[in-house]
Amino acid sequence: MGMIKEFKEFAMRGNVVDMAVGIVIGASFGKIVTSLVNDVVMPPIGLLLDNVNFTSLSWILKEKTASTKVVSIQYGLFINNILDFLIVAFCIFLVVKAMNAVKRKEETATETPTQKECPECCSEIPIKAARCPQCTSELAVS
């Protein structure tokens, strides 16, 4: 019974659930990007390159015989996969860049000063102080 409880605690930990959600969303996003590359980006590129179908581009290394299959290098599929990767990497870059910008804004918004400098003796004093505890000069309350 202890092992089941331990597994439940592990599986329900925040990081594991977040990671699982990320993997599921990432897999779905990968399908969308693959469709974008294969169905939207590559047909116009193929049309511009004299009706080239990238999925059928290959170098035949060994022709098909009665007993063996054709052996080929599928460089057209490789080009599609490179485009998939570049689009996914760019989208992830944009998401991380946006998250970093939001994080920086939050950090600067939460950093309110709690100390100020006395104009007479240059010592650090509380922001709401009306008199400096070091030199006893009167301060403008901010």
C-alpha cells in the first residue's frame, strides 16, 4: 500500500502534471506545424520550383527487384522535417521571449524602494522617515 501512495504523490506533484500537459500540447502543436509545412508552405514552394513535390524527392541507391525493396535517400521528406523544426523552434522562441518580457515587467513593478538617502549625511533611512536618525536633519516626506 505504501508504494501506491508514494506513486500517487509523485504523479500528482505539480511539475509532473505541468510536464504532461506540455507534452500533450507539444504533440498537438507538432501536428499543426506538420500540416502547415506539408499543406500550406510546401505546395507554393513546389509550384515556384516547377511543380516539384518535395515528399517524392529522393535519390535512388538501389532499384527495386523481385526480391528487394527500393533503397533511397528521401531528401524531400528531410527538407519538410527541417522546415517543421524551424517553425516549431521559432514559435517556442517567441513564447519564451514573451514570457521573459512579462517576467521582467513583473520584477520591475514589484521593486518599490523601501530606503532613501539622507541629503545631508548620505546615510540610508526608511522611505517614510521625516527626520534622519543619523544627523537629525528634517526631510521632505515622500
